[in-house]
Amino acid sequence: TQSTRPQRLLNAVQKNATRGDPRSVVKAIDDFCRHKEWAMNVGDEKGCILDSVVSEINPAAVLELGTYCGYSTVRIARLLPPHAKLITLEFNPDFAAIARQVIAWAGLEEKVQLVEGASGDWIPKMKEQFGITTFDLVFLDHWKDRYLPDTKLMEECGLLRKGSVLLADNVICPGTPDYLEYIRSSPRYESRYFKSHLEYTKVEDGLEKSVFKG
Ligand SMILES: O=C(NC/C=C/[C@H]1O[C@@H](n2cnc3cncnc32)[C@H](O)[C@@H]1O)c1cc([N+](=O)[O-])cc(O)c1O
Ligand SMILES: [Mg+2]
């Protein structure tokens, strides 16, 4: 049977990265995507901005929307303090299966809870299912038309506190115009755009960092 790109990405990790070494897993995926097959990971350039935001917040509770192959899951989880938790939502079972193996190869299973399902279904269940009060950081990287409805849902479900940070990928390419319009005009957020490039290309893209004011 024909392999899929996520399967070939996992093979590259298992071939080129060292078990238990998250940095080598990140490097193996970036090398694969830069030299073999492009894939929609946040990538190394925007990944450095993601790293700096995670390190600055030092979050205890992180939510990632859209795991895909687990690249940003590994990038974030490798920086988390002990006992911190990253919950990542992925509704495609094939992608979830690959991501679980990438996360395991990095040795980060203890810090990551991968939940198979749709963000719209799971956001309302975060408190009861995982004992979450609020998230310190949310990384949005799923379907771009879901950023706004899911942000409103997180507000309604009381998952954001004064100081919670939303970090959104792809606000330029492919673009999330309705989300940007909302978050930049809302008095409840302080937003800042981090200009960068679409992963592994010279096309402009960037991350929008928004702090919830409560
Ligand atoms: O389309 C992009 N990302 C969408 C990512 C989607 C991923 O999140 C999951 N998902 C979606 N809604 C979900 C709801 N709930 C759970 N998982 C969900 C999908 O199963 C997929 O694994 C994208 C595209 C480009 N690009 O250059 O074209 C570049 C990027 O960096 C991108 O992130
Ligand atoms: Mg993205």
C-alpha cells in the first residue's frame, strides 16, 4: 500500500532522530520537510518564536488545537516544566496515530495528552474531563476557519484567565482574517504580530500573540 506523507515523516524521525531527544526529533522533521517533502508544521523559523513565547510564559497548562504530526507538540512539550501538561486535540485518527509515535520517540508522553476528537466537542469538556481550570497558553494551528469560533467557545467555557496567551499560526498565510479582525479589535485582548515566513519557504507568514485581559 502507498505510504502517506505523515508516515514518511515518521519514518524520517525513526531513522534520523535519537529516541528520547526532542531536539533531534524537531531537527529530523525540519530536515525532512525542507529537503524531502514540505508539510504543514509550524517549522523552524516560526518555531523559534513559539519557543520564546513558551519559555516566557513557563505554562503549567497548554492547549494545542490541531496536532497534525506532533511537530509543535514536541517543540512545546520539550520546554515545559515538570508536572506541566499539554493537551493537544486532533480529529483525524491517522494523523493522531502518527503524532502519538512522534511524541513517544521524543520521550514526551508524560507531558502530553493527545485527545482524538474535534475542538468544538472537546473544549466544553476540558474542565470535567481533565480537571483544567484555565489554560496559560493556547496554540492555534488547526483549520483556519475554526480559530474564531473556538476562541469564542474558550471564552464562554471560562477556559481563559487574565493573562492567558493565545498564539495563532498562519495569520497571513493561509490567513485567518475573521480571527485577526476579532482579536485585534476586541478590548479584551492585547495583540502583537510576529512577522516571519511560511514554514520552509520565503512567503510571508507570522504568529499573532494575544493576551486575554479577563
Ligand atoms: O491548513 C493548515 N493547517 C490546518 C491544520 C489542520 C490539522 O488540525 C486538525 N484539525 C483541524 N480542525 C480540527 C478541529 N479539532 C481537532 N483537530 C482539527 C486536522 O486534522 C489537521 O491535522 C495549514 C496550511 C498551511 N499552508 O501553507 O497551506 C500552512 C500551515 O502552517 C497550516 O497550519
Ligand atoms: Mg500552521
